[in-house]
Amino acid sequence: MRLSLLIATYNWPEALAVVLQAVRKQDVLPDEVLIADDGSGPATQELVIRAQRDFPVPLHHVWHEDRGFRAGAIRNQAIARATGDYVLQIDGDIVLHRAAVAAHRSFARRGSFVQGSRALLSEARTRALLQRGWVEPGPFGAGVSHRINAWYAPWLAPFSGGSRDTVERIRGCHIAFWRDDLLRVNGYDEAYEGWGREDSDLTLRLGHAGVVRRNLKFAAVAYHLWHRQNSRDALDRNSARLDEARRSGRVRATLGLDQYLHNTDLLLET
């Protein structure tokens, strides 16, 4: 199984540098890394160019113009360029434990997608890590909350609990899919613009297509760097659209992944 690691980012190269540092340290590397860049300025491209010089696997930069929060659109573009059978998706503020990629490889099962968990880091702990480089804090470290999600106990992973509902507490910041399942539902629905619900819509439609949810804890530990919340201005509108998608039972996004599948201009070979 080839695994593509997709990292969504926007104008926070300091965090992305730490995230990539943790990817380099993985016990088992992904087969490729795609930076899904929602319109960042030159500093992010410069960071990727520097990292590409000695990155241990192919590292690609997929970028589009900054026209507000369009995470679904840029993720679709990165998925279209992915060559892996399996897509592990994180945000550019999610730092992975060294065994996380290996855990996702072994946990993957056909007919399912996987919701990962994450521990949260405080503002002070995040600031210190960005200044000094990544040192894993562990479950007992200062500035760590949701500590149970920082426990590395892979023998417990097969017994992971949590909701099986395909919408409840879905977090697109740490989630994994089979790429052909994403193609079947046409990826993210790009009608969702502005923060909120685009990831829930995707997993809802996967459920409509018969793809079940599984939860992975204790083996793919991840830490979420602190940041200010995104604007919630679009949340009500996007929630209403999600409700309509639930009622309709639709599977495919009308405006989705298929528009990029034959576009060779998406990949910035920097």
C-alpha cells in the first residue's frame, strides 16, 4: 500500500517547519508528502523549497490563490495529485509521533475511513516548541491537555472506542481515507467556503456510500499546536448545507475532486 501524507497549511511556515521535522523522524515514512497550501505567501514556498533539498521522500507543493478559507478546494487539488492508495490527512499544525504513519498503515482497512485523535498544546508550550524545535512532550508534559490522546500504547489501538457516527466530532485535521473512496464521492464539496463543516460533509457522504468510520487512538499520537480560532462567520450557512446533505442522502459532491483529475498545472515543482 502506498501512503500519501497530505498537509494542509495557510501562512504559518513556522508551524509547518515543525510538522515536517516530525515527518522526517517517522519510523516508517510516507511514500510522498503533499503540502496543500490555501494561498500562503512566499515564506511558505521558500520553506518547502529548502525542505525539498534533502527531504527523504518526494515533497510537493500544491497552491492556489488566497481567496479566503477554501480548505476543501486545495485538499481536492492535492488529492488529485496524490499517487498513494491511501491518504493520511493532517493540518499544518498537527505534529505526529514518530510511529503515527506506521500505525495508520497497519490500521487501514478497506471499506472504512479512520478518524485520528490529538492532544492539545497550550499557547506557551506551542511558542516554546516553535522557538526550540520539536521535542515530544508526552502525556505528562506541561501545557498538554486531552492527555489521554498523548498516550502511546499501540496494543490498545484495536480496542479504540469513540463514536461510529460519520459526522459526530469529525476532525479533518487528523483523518485518513482510501483514495478510491474519495474519488467515489468526488472529494470535498467546494460549495463550503469559510471555516466549518466541509470535513463533516465529506464523511457524511462517505457514510451514504457505505464507508464506515473507525477511530484510531493510542497508536497514531498527534499534537495540535495552539492557535487562535478561525472566523466562524460561515458556520451557520455551512451547517445548513450539511443538514440538507444529510436529508438528501447524496453521495457525490457537485463541485468536487473530478475537476482537477486531469489538470497537470496543479503541482508546483519548486
